Amino acid sequence: MKNIALYFGSFNPIHTGHLAVVQTILDRGFADEARLVVSPHNPLKDVAGLAPETDRLEMAEIAVGNLGDPRVRVCDIEFTLPKPSYTFQTLDALRKTCPAENFSILMGEDSIVEFTKWKNFSTIADSTPIWVYARSGCNRRDWYRHPHVKPLEDVPDLDVSATQIRGWLAAGSPEAVKWLPAGVFEYIREKGLYRPSAADHIACGKRHCQHGDFGPALNDFSQALALDPGNAKALAYIEMLNEILAFRHKDIYNP
């Protein structure tokens, strides 16, 4: 029987930290294979910040394909199950589909912090080995008293998160590129993923206005207009700011 480590995640987007953890558990012989289980909708996460599920699945496929390790595969089973995605349901489905395989779960300490929020979490912990790797700023050693929860020591801590990468991508920072697996950045650029929307720029521009930063505010409203030509809010703010900046009465406006 094969021992399969399941790494659940939104992979929004997948990055080199995900792959490093997976290869660590395989290279140390704790599992024969690993499957990256892409979750269309994690019930503990806001769907508003998610890239389309098909794009996240495709990015995972690209990353694993370019990794070139036949022990690592992408699993799309949650795309066939009811949403949101509950791990206990996914495990049931996998065990029915693959009765000859033993499954374990791989997760970071940031996930174990929220483990009691998972549906049927005690059933999962009692029936499935869980490997936990350290994450910066987390320390939940209390869970390691459970016989099925085991620390995965000395995993490379790349100290990066998908949230940080999305921020770099939205800002156009080159920092994002070095954390993305081969082919993934090109896919993101081609599909236009993780760009701020016109609404995001308008919200940011309004915050700048509140602090009297009229130049940066005008830049944000202009970017909103570029993304959504004819946007009434952006046009109104641009007109107002041009009047303020033209007036140049520092005692009143201090632009």
C-alpha cells in the first residue's frame, strides 16, 4: 500500500514554499507520494480574494509539471464535491476511490491554529496522520500531544506566503518572481491575475485624500479610470483633485 501525503490548499497562487515542503516529506521517506489538493472554496477563507479555481488548478499543474518529480501530483477531487470544501468529505471520497492507499495530511502551523474550526476536526485527527511544519510566528506545540499529529522538523522556512506574493504582484514588484515556480509567473501575467481592480484603486485613492496626499490619490483614481473607462467615481475625484491642485492655496489645502 502506498502512503500518500495530502497537501490541501487554495494555492492562490502556488509558490516555491509549497513545493519545498512537499519534497521534504518525500525525501525523508515519510510518504511515497504527495498530492496537492487544490480547494475551490476553503470555508475559512474569503472567496473575494481568490483567483478563479480553474486558474489556481492550472497554475498548480504547471508548477508540478515543471518540477519534474513523478512523486508529486495535483489532485482535483474537490472540484467534483459540494462547495465549500470540507476535508473530512474529501478524505471519505479519496478512501472510497483509492481503498488501497494510506493517506496522511501535511499542513503548516498556521493551519493547526485553526484546526478546531474544521468541520469534524476530531474525526480527522483520530483517523488520519497529520504532519505539521513550522511557520514563522506560529507555535502550537500543544497539538503535538495528539498521537496522530507529528512535527515535521527542519523544513526549509522560506518565510513567504501567498498573501505576500499577491501583494507584490498587485504592486508590480519584481520580488514576486523569485518565489513563483517556473511557468507560473508567465501564466499569471498572461491571464492578468492578482491585479488591483478599479474599486481597489478608488478605495486607496480615498484613503490618500483623507491624509491630504493628493498626488498619490490622483494617481490611484487615474489607474481606476484606465481599468474602467468612464467610471463615474474616478472621474468625479479626478475633477475635484485637479481643482484642488490648481488652486494651490496652501493655507487651506496644503497640497
